[in-house]
Amino acid sequence: MHQEVQIPTMEKDYEDIPGTFVFDADRSREGYHLNQFCISLRLQANRDAFNADEKGYLDKYPMSCEQREAVLKREWNRLLELGGNIYYTSKLAANDGINFQNLAGLMTGMGVQAYRDMMLAGGRAIEGNRYKSEWEED
Amino acid sequence: MARITAGVGCSHVPAIGVAMDTGITDQPYWQPVFEGFRKSRVWMKEQNPDVIFMVYNDHCTAFDASCIPTFALGCAAEFQPADEGWGPRPVPVVKNHQKLASHIAQSLVLDEFDITIMNEMEVDHGLTVPLSVMYGDVGPGEEWPALVIPLCVNVVQYPAPTGNRCFQLGKAIRRAIENFDEDLDVMIFGTGGMSHQLQYKRAGLINPEWDMRFLDMVVDDPVAASQIPHVEYLREAGSEGVEMVMWHVMRGALNHEVTEVHRHYHVPASNTAVGHIILENRI
């Protein structure tokens, strides 16, 4: 059984989800060099080179000034705003000894321990977190 | 002839692999996660499949942003566990049934699924964690008990393939396997999920009611499950929850009628709801 194929449009029905970046083609295009830098840190030799000279290493990647600044300052949310994707930026975090859960503690502004406690208590509830209109900010 | 015997749905949370690799599975945090796989490991030993067809996603490991195939089938002789930024997992090299993999590749394209063929590929936690939870500790000097054919699905860059496309692909994979002239028991895994969001201010989202409904639908109403739109996964199950589309490949490869042998659900493993299900074809 085949479903009716929807004709793709320019409309983004996922843009009203609060506190979320959907890594779509537009974000992928914007974040390309940033993400390629991040993924390079998967390999030890590259981690060593980056850690020895961060600015020099970043010169190899033609990212925007804003992206470069966000990398150097480890502004984790700013990296996502500028087209970074979590599976990529987590490589930069891993280089710094920050795992996924601790990175989430930083991105949510909750701090590592409060975030871990929230997860142990069952995580962030869906109620009140479906639509941007349910959030005061964002 | 080769046949599909059963399907396994399974989360592939990297921290589960880390817990096994560092020997902390008995700690109170992890004990309930692994308790739910005890029965599964007994079942795996009894079933002892010749081949596992593993539907998983690569987490920017084998594929960087320069090349993003929607479906990529592993056709290499073997696949090394990758360094994902914290060193490779201490698990065996994954060995392929190369002849079956290349048969499936050929069959799928003629069946109008235009997959990418991977003759070199490293594999990440998305593939090795499900093997670890189902088989238990297997050291790097040993061998996985089954050969493994990897199928990578893009779920990193939106949009992932639709649930319907994944479901139909599962059917095509079954057709290919059942036309392979060797007596083989093949088990299919659909991995990922369940609800989780790893990024930005809504990180930590967990939706157990939605997850349970998804599990029920996958078992009893798989066609309806395959019609769930992407925006529902993103909104209800978190931005990374969309990887559950991969379960539909597994389900599509099974009979319409299945027997649920086992189910396990636990919150949390790191940022994620762990979901696991075993389905046998009802004969």
C-alpha cells in the first residue's frame, strides 16, 4: 500500500517547535564548514593539532567570523543557531571531555547536575513543550 | 533459501555501549536498562541467526556532511568499529555475508530502491550497541556470533526517508532475502529511539505515552505506524526521536501478523528513553 505522495513545498511545519533546531537543508548549507571542522575532531591526530593551535587549525575551514568565534568561545547554543548540528558539535564537546548529557546540561542552561536529575526523574515532559506559543521566550 | 525469522527493535544509545565497555552495568543507574535485555540474550542464543540485517544510522562517523546518502548498504567484507571522538569501542570487527549483501544491493535497485553501495565503511555505536545489548560482552579478540549486513539510513539531516518509504524498503529487503539460494536464518534489526532530544533548550524531552503508542502500533497496526508524519516525531518524540523511522524497515520485512515475544522500556539512559521489542513472524 502506497500513501498519497505529498507535493513538497517551501513551508516548514516544524518551525513552531520550541527550543529546537531542525537540521534541514538550509541549516546544513549554512553550517557546512563549521560541521566539517567539528567532524574532523573525530580523529586523534586532528584533535592533537586543534588542541595545540586552535586558531591556526580553524584557518583551514572557511567558516564565518561568527561561527569561528562561537567555536573558540565554546558557545554551544550559538553554534546550533549558526547551522551547527548536535552530532557534529558533540565532537567538539567530546574533545573538551564533555559527553552528550553534560552538553545538554550546558545547552539547556540548567547545569549538569540539575539536568541529570531531571532525566532521572523521567525527563522533560511533553506537556507545555510542543509549541513555541507555550513558551514565553523563543 | 534464506528466510527472515524475526525482527528486533532496539535503541542504540552510545552511553549503553560505554556502560558495557567500562563494566558498570550493575550500577543502580544502569541495572534496570540491562535487566530488560536478559531475556533477549537467552532468546538470541536459542535463535542463533546466521545473519543480522542491521538497519541503523551513522552519527556523522562514516559520513561527514560532504556526502549524505539516504540509504547506504554495507557491501564490504568487514567493518571496523570507528573512533567517534573517544576511541573505538573494544568490540570485534563486524563481518559481512558479502555474497548476500551484494545480492540484496542488486535486487533492491532492480526493485526501484536506488541505494548507495558502500565497499569501505567504518561502523559506529549505532550498529555495535544493538549487537552488544543482544549478545552481551564480546571482546575485540572474539567474533560476533552472526554475520552482519549494515544498512545506514540518513536521519541526521532533515528529512529522513518517510516511514512509508522505510516500510516499503523492508518489504523489498525481504523479497531479496527470500530469493537468495542459500539456507540462512536472517534476523532484521530496526534501531534508534525512542523519544529523545539531544540539542538546544528542549533537550531532555521524553514522551513515554507516545513511545508506548508507537510500540503498540508497530506490533499491531504497522501500516498506520508507517504513515506517522515527520513533524509528529519531531514535536512529540524530540528532534532526534525521528530516527524511529528505521523501525519501519524492520517491521516491513516481517509478516503482517507477528508475535510479540518481549518488550522493554526504560527511562533514562543518558538523554534517551530506551525501547526494545522482539517480534517473531507468526506462521
